[in-house]
Amino acid sequence: MSEHTVITIERQYASGGLEIGRNLSEKLNIPVYSREIVEMAADRCGIPKEYLESTQENVSQSFLYRLSLAAKTGSVDVDKTASKADILYSEVYKVVTELAEKESCIIVGQCADYILKEHKKTFRVFIHALMEDRIKRAIENYGISEQYADYIIRKNDKRRESFYNANTMRTWGVKENYHICLNSSLFPVESCSDIIIDAMKYAENLK
């Protein structure tokens, strides 16, 4: 693998993970990728963007895990019965890997911490926050009604957890999978970015 440094950010819904990623991008002058990765993968597969959400939700269980094993063994044909969702996430896997080989960057979501587990210079972050702060962010920043904010947050958390667990054979949010787990309720976005940058200075795998 290359020597490019990659920051991966997994996050609870409405915890500010994407905003922190964007702020890190400005401070470090490196690009940040999130949904763009799925859109790039969809373009390669010929999947219309309006079908991305339903395609993502139907991804086959443990496909990224099987893909990772296939990459190690040199197998090209991972599964002859791969669904459209499998094909999409095969491309997501490739896009994430290619970005890490090409440049230093920040990747939000997409199971990137797992996909890049063999990439030595990866700094893995998990962002979480108190529910009341997440509800406030969902209402003020995402335009979600107060009536449904709690429901939507829990629904999106469950979707992220199920997708991550199925595709990585790991447990979403478990501290052992990350270099730092950061409570964004305690710090503003810019301070979260500063903490991550400072913590990276002491990470042995980045030296």
C-alpha cells in the first residue's frame, strides 16, 4: 500500500461526523469523501443515483468481507450470483482502495475503516454524541421535524449498524476498532478536528 495518510470517520447519525470531516479537510488541505464514493461507484456500475438508497439497503450480507478475502487470495469471481447491490459495493471497495493509494484524504462512512484495515497509515475515528444534541442537530441542520427526529435518528443508526456489521464481521462503534472515539457533545466541530489532528501526532502507525 501507499504511504498516503487516510482518516476514516464512522459516526452516529446527526453527531456531526461529516461536518468534522469537512472541517478537517480545510485544516489539513486534503479532500474529504462521503456519498461521493457511492456515486462514483454507481457511475461505474451504471446504477442511476435515484436508486442508490434502495440498492444500499439491499446489499448482500458480508459482501465486503467476502470481497476482502477474495482480494487476498487473488480470486476475481467473488460470487457469480452477485446482486446489483453486491456489484455496487464491489466498486465502493475499489474506489476506497484507489483513493487511499492515490492521495491523503478523509473518508466518512462506507466501511472505510474496515476496507483499509491493511493500509498502514490509516487513522480510524468514531464520532458519537448525546441523543439530545443529535436531536437538536437533526432539527436545526437537517431540517427534520421535532416530532420525528428521535425516530429518524434511531432508524439511521440501526441502518448504519446493520450494514457495517454485515459487511465487516465487526461490531459498529466498538472502541477497539478505532484509534479515537470522540464525543462531539463535549466539543464544537472545530475543536473536534483539532483533537483528531493532535491525536494523530502520537499514532505509531502514522510515523
